[in-house]
Amino acid sequence: MMVKICGITSEDDAAMCVDAGASALGFNFYPKSPRYIHPDRAAAIAATVPPDVLKVAIFVAEPADTMERVSRQSNMDVAQVYGSETPKFRFWHATRISEFSPDAVRGAEAVLVDAPSETLIGGTGETFDWSTARHIAERVIVAGGLDHTNVRAAIIASEPWGVDACSRLELSPGRKDPERVRKFIKAAKEA
């Protein structure tokens, strides 16, 4: 089970997530996000992350050349893309479950499905009917309101390749709670 912790903004949180067993760390390059991180800051954190942990660049409606430049600058392994632009390198297509379209995921290594929201793109803490994500792609990543109390149910309902959590694992936006992170990763890997 691939387990991603999103919204990383510090070396301490990155190290704690890696020590807890995270498979991937998400760095948010969407300027309107409360977890936005500058590419240079992300690069400094990424330099401390072991090579076997994926560093994921999150983009919202960015041109392909911007995604490529920022990913290279910040030393990311894969882009997580909300929007219609697709980069010419490794990427995951991200969408709200209510907006999922099979045509939009061509070329994507995985599809991340998140809860619907009128205001935020990801990081809402809201859940959705996880069974709707089952079998929509070969590799599905379920996100949206996950924590240690519900990740097992989400995995059973959706049979995903991976899970992704952010807001329910935080003390404040961009600042992770070590106990919640550890419990979430343990519950996901045991499911």
C-alpha cells in the first residue's frame, strides 16, 4: 500500500513522516493553498528525503512547462496534477470524485480521487463514498478526509493502490501531528 502524506512544509515533518513509514510526501505548489511551499524551500526539504520515498509536486491548473520547471527546481519525482494540462514526465492525475472522467487520465501513472468541494482543491478534510473510486483506474489513490479512524474502511471500500492524507493529520495547515501521522500510516499498512 502506497501511503502519501501531503502538505509537507518542514524538514522535521518530512523526517517524522519518513520514520513513520510514509511511501510518498506531497509538496503543494498551488499558491492559494494554506500549505503552499516555494520551490526552493521544497528543494531543501527534498534533499533530506531518502531516495526510496517519492517526492510529489502538487499542481493546480498550471501549464506543462511550469510543472516541469518547478518539479526540476524542487527535485520532485512525480507531479500530481489537478487540471487539463499534462506534463511530459511522470504524473498522477488528480480530481474530485464528482468530476472524474476516464478521458482525462490518459498517460497518468495513477489517478488520485478526492472529495468534492466548492471552495478548496484537496486538503478539505471531507470524505466521500469510497466505493465509487473502486476500479476507475489500474492505480487509484484515495484521498479526502482520511485519518486512522477511517482509512481501513476506505481501503476496504475502494481497493486502492494508495491512500493520501493531509488536513486530518495536522496541528495547523502545513504542520503535522506526529501521533496522528503514525496512527494513520500504521492503520493504512495494516489494512
